Amino acid sequence: MARIKGAVTTRRRRKKILKLAKGYWGARSTHFKIANQAVMKSLRYAYIGRKLRKRDFRRLWITRISAGVRQYGINYSRFMNALKKLDIPLNRKMLAEMAVNDKAAFAAVVEKAKSAM
């Protein structure tokens, strides 16, 4: 039985890594061993970043809602509690969008929440 050499598979695997490392500085984009380490680390950062993005956006929305509600004399936690009591199903993303772009609608929601407190 003939021996099967792995050159094609190895080259394909290495080319895939080097393609991912394109644009990296110095040997990180040309030498397989260093490029492999850099790509593995960058993929780890990308995975973690996808998780952090969700947290960051939630923090941003809460900050925007808090700033918007403070103008009407109530704080964020009381406002959200009032929305829950009134059973208004607006999520933080939509509330933050309203606070920034649609001040009239946001004011109406705030006034309704104030009446429930």
C-alpha cells in the first residue's frame, strides 16, 4: 500500500491561518508558527468581544435612559419600576432610542410612569 503524504492538507491548513493573519505586523503575517499564535489570540479576543458588546450596549442604554429621565425629576430605577407596574413592554434599547431621537414620545412615557408612582 502506498504511503499518503500530508503536504496538501498541511499547506491548506497553513494557508488558511496565514490568510486570517493578513495585515498583521511583521512575522505575524508571514511565518506560520507566529501567525498561528497571533490568530488564536485574536480569535479569543473576538469571542470575548462578542460577549462584552452585549454588556456595553446595555450599559449605554441604561445611561441614556437615566439621563433622559433625570430631566423630568425621577431616577432610572423608579422609572423602570413604574413601567413594570403599568405593564408597558418597552425594552431598554427602544427607550434609549426614544430618549435620544423622539423626545415627545419619551416625555409621554415618562409622564405616564410618573402618574403611576
